[in-house]
Amino acid sequence: MTRSKDTNTLPCQNLQCKYYQKEKEKNTIKHGKNRAGHQVYKCLHCNKYFTQTKNTPLYKKHLTEQQVTNICKHLVEKNGIRSIERLTGHHRDTIGNLLEDMAEHAAEVSNYLMKDLSLSQFECDEIWTFIKKKRKRLSEAARLSMKTVMPGSTPP
């Protein structure tokens, strides 16, 4: 009896697989969950296992997504690493490593999205200041999307 193949959204994450990151002809199946609760997949082309968190800051972390979100919320509120340690019960090295991974991931995303713009940091700050000033003229949908981009800001 053969195993049913679910339609997954994840292509193979193995660099040596010829179907690496190819949406077309992907052939992965779910293969349980790891101890952190992340879904594990198996590529039927190269017979390698990978998790849904591969190539993200959550990869190889023994924290659930909710715990990482909680730590990140404390970091956004400008709490110190030791205070977050007391609030969440996680070791300060774990929090520091997560902070480094998040910063590295944010830099990679920025580098990917901000290609060939040749803007200085000052110009980027001016653009955001301009956007903040013109908030009153924005539609409700634009205000809500802006609220997700700028945590801590409240629409006027």
C-alpha cells in the first residue's frame, strides 16, 4: 500500500536536490512533527527530511512559534535581555541568539528587497517621516497595513 501524497506548499530545502526550491514537480510529504512542534517534511526525490522552518530564524530552535513571538514582543518594547529572561523563563543566551538570528534575517530581507535604490539611511528616515505625516489622508485599509509595519504606532 502506498502512502498518500499531500499537496504541500513547501518545495525541497536540500541544496543538493535537483528540485531545490522548485515549486513545479515538487514531491514532498508530511512526516510528523519534531519536539518543538514544527512540521517535518520528506522529499521523495532525494529522501531528505526538513522542517517548515528551514531558512527562517526559527530553524534549529527548541522554541515554539508562540514563545518566539512573545520574546520578540518584549524586545520591541525595549525590554532588556535579562528582564526578558525573568519574564519568559528562557536563558539569556537563548534570547541573545534569537535576537542575533532575527537581526541577521532582517538584514537579509532588507538586502533582498532594497536592491539598486542607492538611498542613504537619512533618505529612508525622511520617507518614513513623510508617510507618518500623511497618515490622516490614508484609507482605513492603508492605516491598518501601516500599523502592522510600524509596531507601537497608533492611527490618528
